[in-house]
Amino acid sequence: MKSLLRIMLTTLFVTFIAALALELFWLNSTPEQRQHWLSLSPQPLAIKPNGWLLPQLFSAHTTASVTTRPGVASEHAPGSDKFWSDTAPAASSPGTAPAKALADSMPTGYRNHGGAGCVRPPTQDIRDVERGAVYRWTDSEGKVHFGDRPQQNGAEDLSKKYAAATQGVRLVMEYPGWAGDAQLEFQLRREADLLYRVLTRFIPQKAWRQINLNLVLFASQSAFDEFRQQQGANSGWMAYYSGGHNQAYLARQQRDEWTLRIARHEMTHAMMTGMLGTTPIWLSEGMAQYLEGLQWQMNVGQIKADAAGFNRLSAQGLTGFSELAGRSHAEFNGMAQDENYARAAAMVFFLIDHDDGKRWLRQTLGHYAQHPCAPFIPSQFFNQAYPGGLAAVNGRYARWLQDGHFSTHYY
């Protein structure tokens, strides 16, 4: 009996020490670091980055256990096998969606659908940096704090030390009809910076420009749909980027990771259009499809292959490369639009999957940086810059699809 009691007391003591260490770690982290820890959770957590951690965790667990109802799934795995059109149930803001409006898959009906005209919004030099203030101070209990405003006399100004030499994205958020969400905005800013760093790997450095990224985020899909109808936009769009206005319009989805994925797609369009102008539709949409899958794992970015989707293309015999690359904007968005998006995503993944493809992609995007909106002729671009020319890339792509050995890309 004494042995069992000793084990119980030891277990309680270890649990207490572990909880205390976790709370101290949380309290000694900056708000920015706390946002980062929260973003790594595989499940969305209703926790604010300010205040104590453990009481919020307990409160969130209690609330979830009380409000979860039988028959309503509490988790919805994102996927790419469903198309939510204008006739599908619209996503509501989190916590307000009726049971019949919940779906088990992330919506995939978002597309750019920008016009085929020549567009290149204004940008700035990447050395034109927004200077933010950073202060450090120690309170009466010896705890170190960081913030953009000093909370006591004698705070150390670290603004110059932490100032960046360059800035790739200047993000402006708009929240029509609602106050927005600070944690989601933090994630969007982080995603934009990461996305810019990955995208510019395929663009010559002399063409790098600071992008004015303007995101208009609606509180729900229904609010976005109402706006879209007022603008006379396509009824099937769930999000879109307007190059003429240099604004991306999207709705907050039931899960923030879905919102971030859609945002990455539209942000890619904004960044490419700002640095390169209007590019070939297959390349523009292929890059957006590719980069929307970017995931943040600590300091490493990764993009997983859509193996199931690539295998479907192979099974359907859709292994031609140059045929889709030669399509016009109107043809690409014609009857086989969904199929064309899947093919473009596979083509871009294929190019980035091997060195010859990455060199061709970098050279081609560099060409558009110097010649915005130039016409794209597949035979000309591949015969001049890809080993073996157009015939080689067609054959290599077909074999790549048929072999089915798709790797994850890391950045």
C-alpha cells in the first residue's frame, strides 16, 4: 500500500513539475513566439497568446467536451477531392455553422480567374523596409519583456538590432463588416513571408521586388458570396485575385488552415503578378496550386506531392506537357477547367522535382521579369532552354507520371 501511495505521489509531483515548467516556458516567451507555438498544433486551439496557458487549456478542453454534439464531427480533414460550387453549403464563421453546413473536406473551388490582359501592379525596392520598434525591459520580478512600446523607463531600444535589411512583402489587411482575428492575421503575415522566400528561389535576384499584398478577408463564405455577386464576379469562385485592383478576396473558412491554404494560392498570384506581370495561365495557376500546399515545420518548409492526383492523370493518359502549356487563358478555363488545374499543378511539381526543370523555370520566370506579359510559345521556350527541347520534356514528364515515385520538396 505504501509503495502504491509513493508511486502516486511521485507521479503527481512529476506532473506538477512538468506543468510548472510548461507554464514558465510559456510566460517567458514573447507573444510572437507564443503565436508560433500555437500555429504548430495539429488542431486549432482557442488560446490567446497573452495570459496564462494552463487555465486556457483546461477551459478550452472543458468547453469542447460540453459543446460537442452527437452526429456533428468535431474534426474535418482537409482534402482536395471535393469541389464546393455556389450551390454547395457555404462555410460560416467558426462556431456558428449549423450541422448540415459542415463538410468533411476543404473547399477546392477557389481559382484566380484573372483576366487575360496584361497587368503588373506597382512594387517597391526590397530595401524599402518598414521600420518597427522593438524594446526590451525587465520588470520588478526580474522577468524580461519585449514589445513595440516600452512599458517602463530605461527600456532598451533594440529596433536597429532587429531591423531587417530587406522586406519582400508589405501586407495590408481589410476586414469588411467585422473586426478580424489577430492570431489569423499573424499567421497570414508569417505565411506571406515564407511564401515569398520560397517563390523567389525560382526568380533571379535582380527581379526581386517588394510586393504590395492587399488581402480582403470576409468573415464567412456567405459574406464573400454577397460581395462577389455585387461585383458581378463568377458564381463559382470562392476566392480570387484581381490584378487590376491588386487585391485578393477570400473568406475565412471553418478551419484556419483551410483559410491559409486558399490565401497562399491567391498570394502567389499577387507576388508573381507584381514581379513578373501576367504569365502563361498554366504556369501561373500551376505555381499557385504548388505553393498553396506549403507547410511550415519549425524552420523548414515542405510541399508534399499529390500522389493520388498525379496517379489519376497517368491512369487517364493525361501525360502530355506541351499541349496544355500552349493553351490560351480562355481555353484553360474552358470545359475541362478542373482537369487543367490538376495538370498544371503536376507539371510545375515535375519541373521543380529535377534540376533541368528548376533551371528552365528560373530562366523562364526571369524572362517574364524583363518582358512582362510576353506571349508563350512552348516549342520556343523549351527548345531554347531545356536539354533536348520540347520532345525531351514531354517524354520525361510522361515517364515521371508513369513511374509514380513522387518525393516531398523541402525548403
